[in-house]
Amino acid sequence: MDKLADQDLDYLHISVGGFWNGLIHEDNNQTSRVVMFHERVGGRVPVMGVGMLRTPDEVMKAFEIGVPLIALGRELIMEPQWYKNIPYTKQDGTF
């Protein structure tokens, strides 16, 4: 992770199945892996988190913890106008 963060990257995309899931091999540490990456390397390279964020509230919660970039995949495939579910979306589709 540190070697990647020290490269000249625009961002580091962390796709872990579930944004809020903790470490697979440590039952006692359920800190989000995306959050762990962000805390470790976010000062060197922006972290993009992805993984089963389905509602605007879930996405906003992810932003509120400091992860600067969020990717939506399945949600936009199932609902291309997903962004319109965000209550503060302007008429032109911007935030």
C-alpha cells in the first residue's frame, strides 16, 4: 500500500466488496478497510472507496469520515438516474 501511495498516482481505488467491512482474517478488528487505507495513505494520494454503498445516506456517511472519492457501480447500472435520489441535487443534476 505504501509503495503504491508513493507513486505518481491520481488516486488509489479500493474495492473491497463492502465499504464498511473490516479485515477478513481479524474478527476483532472491524474497522472499514477503506478507512484504514485512507488513514494510512490519504495524505499522499486520494483514496476512492467502493463497495455496496446503495443509498445517498450511505454515500454521505462515507464522505463524512473523510474518504474524498466514492465510486458507484451496481447502483448506477440498476438506476442510471441514481443521483436524482439525492435530496440536494440541483435541477441541472449538479450537487
